[in-house]
Amino acid sequence: MKTKKLVLYITFLLPLLLITLSISTSIGSTNHSPALDIGTIIKVLNGEANEIEKVIIYQIRFPRALTAIFAGGGLAVAGAILQAMLRNPLAEPYILGISSGSAFGALLSIALIGTFSFVLTPITALLGSIVVIILVYMLGKRRGTIDINTMLLSGIMIGAFFSALILIIITLSGESLKNFIFWLLGNLSNVNLKQSVLISVSVLIFTLITFFSSHRLNLIATGDEIATQLGIDAETTKKIFYFIASILTAVIVSITGIIGFIGLVVPHICRKIFSVDYRLLIPTSFFTGAITLLIADTIARIILFPNELPVGSITALFGAPFFIYLLKK
């Protein structure tokens, strides 16, 4: 029954993703990159387009769209994981401060070596996210048990602290890192094909691992005691999933900067529309997150044309009110 539902949901979401992808790659952001219609994209795919059109699609539009798909999907999956671990719909990488920790780690390596490194930058971003998770976990403990509200507030405060450290690094580094202020707000405009492949492969691997382990998420979400009674080592399982959420966040943030609220809004909507069962929630969150960030990035490019907004500002405009709604509810 679950397999039939999953096939049905994917059959609905996949064409929607492809349509969104076609629209996104057809829209330009500057006068130097004119809008290409769907027919032009088909010509490029068939090898009939001229060199300028090929460069625009293959080197600018396609890497950006591919990054939006896997960054949006990865952040949504990370949010779903954290909400299961904490059993709270308000949990997500941005609110828990994990995104800020990752951004701090990534920016620190960039400041030290002067450029993005395919090895060092994601690793330092991962270390930053792990430090935040440890701090939030320690501060969230009260009398030996985890207080979810304290943990969320701790995440917000730690995120603010790391954001302040990021601004200090940028200020002390002078003009060399000034352009990273735009990146910090969530920016896909400078992503190249190699970076988009890095995000795509990483997110795909850890999303599949999460999907094939989603029955464990169902048990953890019901409570540690029940999970333990059913033969699951709750503490070890939670540590593994926290690590997966950290990797997803770190790889994405190290390339795109901080994009908030995707991990909050998307899993919540998918629970309402599709299912609370993580065997269905993980794949539907991935596709919905991909579609959502593609739409947000397209809006960011056209809303103030020919100028461009950081995509993180678009997700925050819609996500922050949604967070307030969930908080009051």
C-alpha cells in the first residue's frame, strides 16, 4: 500500500518538478543573459543551438537549477530528520543554528586559503555544524532530559552568536570577503557545474540512506522508549541521523550560503498533504523542497529585474510568518 502511494505521489511531483525546471532555466536574470524560451532549451539539448545559447544553459542556468533542486531537497530532508529526532515541527537546520555553524566553518576555510576548496570547505562546514549540534544538545539538557523548547531557544541564540562571528571575520578580512555578504544570505548566482555536481551527489547519497532507513525515523518519532522496546538503539540511531542532517546542511551551506525555512515549511506541508509516515515523507519532502527552492530562486531573479535578490531573503519572507504561525499554534 505504501509503495502504491509513493508511486502515485512521485508521479504527481516529478512532472511538476520538470515543469518548474523548464520555466526556471528559461528565465534570465540580467541583460547579459537574455531569457531563453522552452524551444531554445530543446535546441540546446538537441545540439542545434549556437555557442552563446549553449554557454548560457550549460554553464549558467543548468548548474544553478541543479543546485536549487538538490539544495532545496536536501534542506527539506534535513528538516524532516531533525523534526523526527526532536519530535517538534519547529526544528530545522536554520532555526537550530546548524546553518550558521556550517557557514562559519565554510567562511573560515575560505578566509584562510583565499578561495573555495572542494575538500577543506565542506569539511570545515561540517565541523561547524557538528559543534553547533553538540552545543545545542548540551544546553538543551535539563535534569538529564532534553527540553525541546530550551533546545530550540539555544539553537536560535547559538545561530545568532555564529552569525556575529561571521560578520567579524568578514570585517577583519577587508575587501577580499565583502562579496560573501551576499552569499551569506543564500545565493545561487555564482555556482559552477563542479559545485552543483558536489551538492547533487552528496545530497542524493544521504537522502537515499535516509529513505531506506525511514522506518527507524518512524520509531524514533514515536519516542525513545517505544523505539528501544522494538529493538532500536535509540541513542545511536539519533546520533547517526543528526550526523546525516549535519552533512546535508554543511555541504549545501558551504556552496549556497544560508537558506532558511525550507527545512521548516516543506516537511510540515508534506505531512498535511501526503503523510506523516517517514517512508513517504522523506521522498515527498525532497521533491517538494526542490520545487520550492527552484520557484524561490526564479522569483529572486525576476522580482527586481535586472537586479537580483538573495534567494535566502525570498525563503525568509515566506518562511518567517509560517514559523510564527506554527509557534502560536
